[in-house]
Amino acid sequence: MGVSSSYLSRAQVQQLLGVNTFGMWRLARKYDKFPKPTQKTGGHFDAKEREEVWESTSVYSWAAKTPEFAHRGAVLRRPLPEVLAPGRWAGYRDTPQGPAQDWHTDLGLIRIVHRGGSFTASNAATALRDQGNKDGVVTLCVLYGDMGRRGPALVAADIAHPSIEYEASWGDVTALAGQVLPWWPALLRLPEVIRHWTPGAAEVVVEVPADDHEKALRRAAANGTFEATSRTAAQDMANSIRNDRINYTSNDVRIFCKDGYGETPNRVVAGAVPDMSSHPLPCGGNREALMAGWRALALHTHPDAVAALEVASVRDPALLPFGATTEIPVQQGIISDRWTRRLTMCDPTAAHAVLAHDTKPEAFFIDPLTDMPVLRTSGDDGKLAWRFYAPLSLPVGGAELASLVLHHTLWVTTSDGHVHPAPCTPTDHLWWGDGWGDRPSEAAAVTDQLLDNLSATVDLHHHYEAPKGLTALFNEEHREGTELTRATLLHARMTPPRTR
């Protein structure tokens, strides 16, 4: 649950429960279930600074269930009256924390905020108290976003003690309200939708709003400066996002409003459901055609291309013509020098802009043999670094792998005298050495494929099946700059590692 933790000192527990020092002393002796304290340590870890503290939610909830202190405990944890007068809907409220509804009940005015998040209940209750609580709210509930036993999960905070949060039961709140309560799926939890609800109202059909990713892709799909293949690729991904959001919303409605704990249905009704009239939108077209569209889009300089490419790099990077993002220091006399000398300076493209991300590049380049974007920028330590996409494959030709050099990543030297960053898929990385229990099977799998075919498009779906000898070789703690010859790699591939 999303209940925030806070602690009470001995004096604060006494104040909460209305007992004196002697009364506090007898609590643990009279009540076996009275929460036990924990030790809070001072900043200097001095034993003299240790003090006993109690978890506030535990004490507050215990009090609500203990007849002697129930009137001082959590409002929605107290036993419900045997006979409940029907509750009354008290209308909609706009609050800083989100859209809310008020309900008059036998316990007082309960406010349900149809948003969630850490400390939302406590912050909202505190703000309401500080502003005078003109509406007379007794307790405030917020949605947490998951499912409880009797309906949507709620976190509550009482105006009397707003700093203490606790879990509340949707079933108890519906019993107090005297009716099934409305709930809105997360993507339709909009003030303009919720404010029009009244008891007994039918669910409304609402179009799921587009998120920023879908909007960026729709802009690119409508941009006439892009090739038709690129517009189709952007639209395909936008449709996919829209379909996912509608499916997510529809599934939420099914879970929260149709299912229940055991055979008892949840006492919840959907205030809104997603518009399914055009669902699903067409998507998942020919992968090769989509990849061609994204490849063309990556070469553009329009901001719409950058925005769309940023979405694609997160949602489906396998559609893009790039491997993993790699960064190495700008340093003289190392293997990468042979590679950087052939780079060609160029104007930035959308691919460069996405590669740069939040850095401030000083120059842009292209590798003329692999077409991979490269930039020179300040690294995390403030020093100059080369940032580039690893290629997905190396140029087709008659050469073969001559050696691998280990320097921040894997570098391939070829029999015809070239140096390349080793190819890698977008979601993997190449490394060697002790991986804290993980083995560098990605590097072994790439090497295994390049030994047989230097121009192979690497596939790392089954990298854990790489030859054990190669994996063992890359698991060693090689120094930066170590060169592994073709003979060394071939020998390792056919030699099983020794068991210890």
C-alpha cells in the first residue's frame, strides 16, 4: 500500500491516546496487542541519543479497534454503527490534489480524492485543516491505484491527525455512503468527466486522451515534409500506443468494477468507460517497411523527427537502425583513435539530437563505413567523450575478424585493416570482467557470430547459449587495451572452461 511512514514519541503517543505517564506504562501490560516501540538513533549514533518511538499508523489503527480508545483512533478503522443512516452525496469538489467527491455519513463528511500518490492523503488533509476546513470534512481518502479486498485501495488521513495515514476499506466507505460508489479508470480520471457525475448516473463513454508520446508521433505522421514511409511508421506506432492505452483502461474497468473478492462483487461502478468505437486501430505493419521509414526519419533535421525518434528509441528501439548507446573518453594513443580518424564531420540529424539527449555536444560526425551517428561531448565527469551508437552489423566484404581489443567496449580489428566498435543490439551492452555473479555472455555471443561472419547482424536473444569457453574468456579481468587475437578467440570457443 501507499501509506507513508511516520513515528510518534512517547509524549506524542500519550497525547494521541489521552493518557498520562502511568497510563502509558500500563498499556503494554494490559493490552497484548499494543504496538511495540522501536529504537530511534540520533545522528551521531550515541546510545544516549536513542529514544523509543512508535509507528504512528500502528498506534492509530490499534486505538480504533480498542473500545477504550476507539474514539481517539482512525475514523475509518473504528467499528461501524450497527444501524447506519443512509449517506448522502454532497457534491463535487476541485482540490489541489485532484477531483474529489464528498459524502455525508454517520461518521461525518468523507471526501474521496480521485487521484493518488505518496503522501497525497496526508498533504491534502493538512492543507484542508490549515485552510479552516470550511466544509467540515472528517476524513479524506485518496485512491492508491491497486485493488483492495473489497474494492479500490484507499489511503486515508483524518483532519484531526492529518500527518498519520492508514489504509481504509472501500467496502466500509460504501457502507457509510449507503450505496455503490463511482470509480474512474486512471486515464479517464479527469475533472471535466468526474464533475458531471450524480448518483444513479449511467457510465459515460469517453475518448482516451492522447499522451505526449502519441501526440509527438501524430505530428510526425501529419508532417508533409517527411517521406510517406516515415509518416506511416510514425502513425503505426501512434496507433499502437492508442490501442495499448485503451486496452489498459478497459482492463482496469473489468478488474475494478466487475470482479470481486470471492463471490462478492466489488461495490463499485465505473463512472466512465473508454470509447471503443474505432478500437483497435491498425498497427503492426511490415517490420522491414517500418524500419525503412524510421531510418529515413533519423536523417531529418525537423523537430518533429527528433520528437518521434525519441519515442521510438524507448518504445521499440529494434525498429531503429542503431545499436546500443556507447560512450568512451577522448584519449590519445588508444584503439579508438584509429576509428575516430575516419569520422566525417557533419550537420546534426534527428539521430544526433536523440543521441545527444541532455548533453551539450561540441561537434557531430558520421562513420562513413557504418553510417552510425557520432558526437563529441562532455561526459559525466566533465571531460570530453565520444558518444555513438554501436552498429547493428559491420560492412559486407571479404574480410574476417582479426582481433578484439577491450577498451571501454569491444573493438573489432579486421583483416583488411579497419577498426570498428563491435556491433550490439539496442537493449544490450558489451562488457567483460566480473559482473557480480553475471557473466558477459553478450560479448561472447557477438564474438561467436563475428568469427563465422564478420558482416552478421548480431542476435542476442539467446546470448546465454554462447560458447562457454568464450564466456569464460570474457569473464576474466582483462586490462583496458587488452588485445585478443583471432587464434585466442577460436581456441577459447572450442575449449570448455575448467571446472573448479
